[in-house]
Amino acid sequence: MSETLKTSLYNLHKELGGKMVPFAGYEMPVQYTAGIVAEHKQCREKAALFDVSHMGQVTIKGENPAKALETLVPGVYLKLKEGRQRYTIFTNDNGGILDDLMVSNMGDHLFVVVNAACKNEDIAYMKEKLVGYEVTEITNRSLIAIQGPEAKTAMARIAPESVSMVFMDFRSIKVGGIDCFVARAGYTGEDGFEISVPEEHAEKIAKLLLEQPEVAPAGLGARDTLRLEAGLCLYGNDIDTTTTPIEASLEWVIGKRRKEEGGFPGANVILKQLKEGVTRKRVGIIPTGKAPARAHTKILNMNGQEIGEITSGGFGPTIGCPIAMGYVPTDMAAVGTELKLLVRGKEIPAKVAATPFVEQRYYRG
Amino acid sequence: MIKFTEAHEWIEVENGVGKIGITDFAQGQLGDIVFVELPEVDDEKSKGDEIAVVESVKAASEIYSPVSGEVIEINESLDDNPAMLNSSPEADGWIFKIKLSDESELENLMDKDAYAKYAKENG
């Protein structure tokens, strides 16, 4: 085992009472003294600060990098405007998902954020496939997310240029006097920002944000309950190399032109599925009662036969009940379909539910 | 008499009946508790058997019976208010009562001071 890495906010996490756990090779705070539920509510009601510096930040430089990127993803990037960001996935030749990522157009190059657990593979993959392009991991910048309905109020004070940004805008602006890359996006379902900051200024910016009356720190525990309520996939749980974007109910990541032209790994599989359908789909599931159904819980039909598995599940502090996601046969994917979950040997009634479980509140202007 | 286990449970024994719950230290480690799966009255359990499950937002944690015996009462108010395990783990948040079949099993458990030291060392 290699040594656990620390982000540039490690000391701050300790100061704030963060309970540190190993996550994707890093020591990260799973929660602070407030606890997961309080941190979750902080984000839904005011604003929460998350350290997401473990994620990979990468630039792609060269002649028309959007065109090169399109050979690896099903999204449309040729027309992505400068200063805009878009979500996509790396697909493999079987139509499976290698990772999900955010890509921003920074004018003469692309700025990419990938998952911590996948970043080494992703970077090696991009370097191998994007011949003639310069793929560079940015190792000297931290990434801080500020999320919640009052994030904009806090940001307006210390980063006045942020107020004119809308959901999925991406700009180089000053935050607390420091040059940062700021995206109006996140992983909680709330309005908010992600700030890429030079690591030597990360603690200063984090502290400045925490000084704002709206803001309190939140850890990975709340990040997970927030994204689950928002119906957002976690790579490695809800999507991986064994799931296609069609099965994962991520059809929307496939651009209109890409549906016609293909030209991305696994396009033959994915476009065929798009036309002919799939045998299973990712759905939201709400168990009856209070027992959470965690990942790998078996999903049964009403006759007690195993039909699938929960991929993410837990308790949703805002919705106030257990929530889950998992894969079920397509004919059982309609909202309201009754099924059962096998929790510790007991069959718990459950229903397919619409996602997001909690309304997304992005700021679209 | 109150005794404690290495699994951070407490047992208060009176007239051959043990009232069992998790310690304040344990609830702090678990975090926000959202569900308690209670045993059933009349369940016969041996020392070390899984007898209840406490689910926090993070994860499920099994509770093992610190003694052998028959479950005679469960704290049903935890069904509606599992957070009582966070707010009052060593009083209102008791989980079940068991009629001890072998009181000598208590001898190997820790007393209050020994447990305080143990929790500190394992915190």
C-alpha cells in the first residue's frame, strides 16, 4: 500500500474537528463535529464548504482539443462555448463507463475534472489516446466546493465577478484577491460553485469562505447523502465498466450529433441500445419503513426472485426516509412499480421512485 | 450494577434482568442514527449472537448480545425516534432487556472505570 496523501486543507480539517478517513488514496474528512445530518442540512438550507482536492484536475492542450476529446466521449464539445462546462463520461469499446468527468472550455484549451479513484488511469488513458495533444495533470491546485442556496451570497462578497455566472459557467476570476478557476456547478443538487485555487492559497480561501456567516464545513458523508438525494451517480457504485450510459439512464449525455455520427468508444453498442432498448435500467427506489438498503442489497420481484441490486443506498436527511438507486429489468423500471429488497434476510417492500428525490435547484439565470 | 463490553455496549443488571444499550462513546463514533432493528420478545440468544442492528447515516453496525438469555422487552420507542440513541444512549435509548441465563458471564465484562480507560485508548 502506498502512503495516504493529504490535501492542502488537511491541517484545516484537523483544526475543524474533521474525522479523517482514507478515501481514494487520500485522508479526507468524512464529517466534522456537527455530524453528517447537520452538515447535509447546512448545505440544503445555507451553504457548505467541501474539500474536493482529491479529484484530478487536468488540461488538454493542442489544436482543437474539443475534437480530440470527442473521440473518447459521447458528448458534443465542438460547440461548447468558451467559459462553459459540460458533464460527460469516458466510454469503453463495450459501451461501459470508464469514468465520469466535467470538461470546461478555457478558450485555447480544455480543463477537465475527473474522479480521484480513477485519475491515474484516466490521465494515462488520455495521454495514450490523444496523440499530439498535451495532457497535463495539474498537481499544484486545490479544489474547493461551496454549495447551497446561500453560496451565492457568500461568494458575492469575496468574488464579486461570480454573481453574473449561471449553472455550468466556468470562468477565471478572483476569489479573495486570488486568481482562481470557478465553475457554477457541484455535486449536491444545490446552486453552488467549485473553485480551483493554487494550493498555496487554498487554506486562506477556505478560511475566508468559512468566515462568511452562511458557510460551515461539510465532509464526504454529507456529500454522499446530498448527491444521492439529488439522484446523481457515484462512479464505482452506480456506474462502472459493466454499465452502459443507456442502462444507467444517462441517455442525455449523448449529444444529438453523436447519436447520428457515433465516433466514440462503444458507439456501436450504445447507439444500438438507444434504438432497440436495454434489458435493465438504473432507477430510484424508496424502501418502505425506516431501514436503509445499502449498496449490494438484492432487489427482488414480488415473487421473491432476484432481479437486480442496489448500487447506492442510505438515508436521505432532507426527504427524511431511506432512499436508494439500483438496476432493475426495464419492464419494472416505471415509477411506482412494486418490488422488494432483501435487507438482512428480510423482504422489505419498496417502490421505484422518480429521481431526483429532492428537487435540484441550480441557478440558470 | 452496570458493566461494559469491548463492543461498546452497556448492561445494567437488576434481579436477573439485563437492560442493554450502546455507550455514549459508541453513539459518537456511529454518528446520526436513523434506524434500529430490534430483536423480538422471546428471542433466545447466546452471548456473542447478533441481536440488533443500529444504522447510522454512514453504515449499519451489528449489536452482539453481551450475555446469554431470553429477550423479555424491547424499546419500541426507538422505532419512531432512533435519534434517542444519540441524545440519550445510556438512559432513554436502551435497546432491549434480557433475562440472563448465566450471570457468571458478567464477570468478564468491564466496570465503569475500566471501560472509560478502554474507550479512551480505543478512541
